[in-house]
Amino acid sequence: MPPAKDKLRPTVIGSEGASPRGPGGAVQPPKDGPARRAPAVKPVIRQPTAMPGTERRRIEVSVRDLQALSPGAKTMLYERARALVGAFVLDRAAQRKAILWGHDLQQTHGGLVTEMLDLARSPVLRQVDGYLARMMDILGSIDLMAVCGHGGDSVMGRLFQGINSRIDTPSELARAQAELEQLLTLMAAALDPLLDLKDRLLRLSNSMQGTAEQVEASAIGALFLSERLRQNDTALAQRFAERSMSLTQTLAQMRQTGSTQELQIEQPMRIIGAIQNVALVVMPAFIGSIASIATLGARKTTISPTEAGELAYRLRDIISQLKT
């Protein structure tokens, strides 16, 4: 018989340091003695690396120095100017840095002015101004004494009554009443957009005030740097002097336009007040009164001169409040 072939057995590869298995799978201790432990890893102590170089030179300045150079500003502005100068690195001083000193603030100011003008030309302002103007035209044309039959007693007055530009008949008063009610509805709908516009104008005004303070601080800082660098770098000092003058001119323009900005903010406030305090509060009761007059006039019922005079007084008071 042919000799029996050896049976193939799988080879078991153990991990490093593991003991081979003997017959029956029993773990046998290594022949070369106990397993050796891995050497302990020494901790790495990290320390800051010292790099050769030079310390950046900065300019030291006090609030008193800035006050002596540019008196009359707020203490807060001197502190801001001091921070700007303290952040200036002499080793990195260059013409470009001087030329762009405060330039972003001037750009911001220009954008705020443009936005303020756009808001001042808001369509809702023109619409409501038109509503108020039309309401005052109607109210100013009403002749309550004539409507109540206490005016125009002459023959010529009665002949031309109703064909002139005044509202002096019950039928004309009824048409005026309907238009006044329509105007009140339109004004009430415009109140929320007007309030939103007022809030935007106030936020914009606060932004312009904050920008003006930054411009003033930058002008003070530029003036100090021009004096500080005059002996070492005449050209750079001249650039800072030019920036200081430019920023000062921008600040002057901002202060000159301050009154205009107040008027722009006051305009929606005035219109809002006219709508809230007069149109939506006083006018409904007055419209109710003239509606009664128109109804009584259509029925050929006369109203006493005293009642007509009282209504005429209320009418003049309403017109006066709308104008203010």
C-alpha cells in the first residue's frame, strides 16, 4: 500500500510575546523564560519654542496728550483715539496704511446718507401727505353756516349757491362726508408702514451718530500720528495730516446735516401724530355731525345758528391741528 500522506494542519500565528500551544492546545510557557514587558514610554515635555526676532514697536500716548493737541472733544473720544494710536505698529508703517486711515468710516457715512434720503422719499410719506392735503382742502371748503341755511341770504347768494368752489349745500356736504370717510380708511391702513418707517429712521440716525464719533476719534488719532512721525518720516506724517483734515471736513458735514436729518425724522412723526390724534380720534365724531346736518338739510329741517356756529368752531380747530 502507498505510504499515508501527512495531513495538512493550519499554522497559528500568535501575537508578539504569545506562547505557542502544545499538544491538545494547552498553552506552553516560552522556553526563553517569562515574557518581556514593553519598555515604558517616557513622557514628552513640551516647551514654547523661542523664535528669534524683534518686538513690534507701538506708540505710547495718554489722554492728556491728545487733549492738549485737539481740545474740546469728549473723554470717550480721546480714549478711542488712544486705542487707535496704540494699535498702530511703527515697523509696519506705510503710505497705504496712512492713506486708508478712517477711509472706511467715510464710506459708511456716505452709505448712511444715501439710505436716509431714500427713506425720506418713501412712497408711503407721499401718499399720506396727499391724503392729509386733500382732507384739509375739503374741510377748508366747507361753509357750515351756509349749509345750515344761515349764510348767503341775498338774492345773488342764493342764485350762485351750489355752483361755486365752496361746499355750502346739504348735497355737497354729503359728498364731502363720503370722501372724508374714504380718506380716514386709507390713513388707518398707512399707520403701520409709517411706524415702521419711523423706527428705521431712528435706527439710522443712531448709526450716523455712532459713525460721527468714530470719525472724530480717527481724526484726532491721525493728527497725533502726523505730529509724532514728523521728525522720522516727513512723507508719512504728511499723509496722516491730510487724513486728519479730510476726516475733520467729513465731521463738519455730518454736523451741518444734523438739522436736516432731524427734519427727515420729524416728517413721519408729524404725519403719524396727525393720523393718530386728529384723523382717527377727532374726525369720526365730526363726520358724524356733518352727516346729521346733511340728513336734516335734505329733509328741509333747519339747524339753529348756535349749533351751526359750534360746528364751525370745531371745524376750524380740526384744520388748525392738521396743519401743526
